Amino acid sequence: MKKYTKIHKLSNNRFLNLFKLDALTDTGREFEYFFVSRRKENEIKLLTKDSRAEGVVIYPVWKEDPNKIVMIRQYRYPLDDYLYELPAGLIDEGEQAGESAIREMLEETGLTFEVYEGGNPSWRKPFFMGAGFTDESCSTVYGYASGKFSTEQMEETESIQVLLADRKEVARIFREEKVSIRAAYLLMQFLQSDEENPFAFLEM
């Protein structure tokens, strides 16, 4: 049974738009359901049924010392506060996830990023962000970061502080700070990772 009768696009924004569904319950009762999407009206996942990622989150182990990971502290307007996160960003048209990760790392941190290709490919497939309010999905790209921190290529609308965190600092951040859920789950892996093989968990 189809769970909606009509789709209404309620905004016209370059990055994110609001949609309303004339939705139906399992018993056929009508109600309004609202969600947002980064896609064009005729490409929303409700219609295409695909899982293609709109964005990437980056798991950047420090190449010189795998006991450290690159994190960011970013101001988020809906919270009027800073969140501890991992570098992330949108996939530009024509890009592969790894290409987006390399570009976003350079833009947000000034660092070079070397993509790690090993492990189970299932961990790299797109996962949905919050299907109760958006059809957006995101892929994780794992790898090594190196170089010098720089904010020269950061977008003017972004307010980001870059940090290199060891396990002790990551544990403190968990206890005391506001953390993005995308970062939280990946940082749990980092806290258990092996210095000799920091991506061993991808073999599962």
C-alpha cells in the first residue's frame, strides 16, 4: 500500500528544501508529513528508492601517530553553540566519496588526506542520517591525515576550530562536550583501535 497521495515542495532553496506529503496511516487515515531533502524535486529518494550519499564524514587518523585523530569544533546555527565533530561535507556533482573527502579535509583543516581502501566495503556504503525528517544519506571515508593545519580555504560561512585529539582527549570530549552522533559512533571505534592497525575494525 502506498503511504501517501501527493508530494508538495514548499521551498526553493539551493541547498535544502522542505516537502509536505499528503500521507496515509496504515488504516488509510490522511495526515500531513513534513521532511527536508537536498535533492531536486523529481530526484527525492521517496521517488527514486536509491541510497546514494549526499555527503561524507571523514575518519582521519593522524599519519605520524595513529593514536591521534583529527577532529573539528564547529559552530552550528540551529544550536547557537559549538559541536565536536569529525570533518564532513557534501559530495559535489561528479565526485566520488573519496574525492569529496580529500577536498573537504583540505577546505576545513588545510590537511592532506590519504584514503584507506582496505577492509569490508559494507562499512563504506551510504547510511541514512535521520529518516524521520530527511532522506539524506552519508558515506564514511577512512584514511590518514597529514600536513599543517590551515583555515585559508575554509568557507566564510563556516566557523571551525581544528584539533588533534588523543584517546584521553576524546574520552574527555565524550564526558564533557556536545558531540555529533556521526562523530560519536566513529570515535567509539577510535577509542578501541589498534595503533599497529588503526583500521582493523573495518575487517569485521
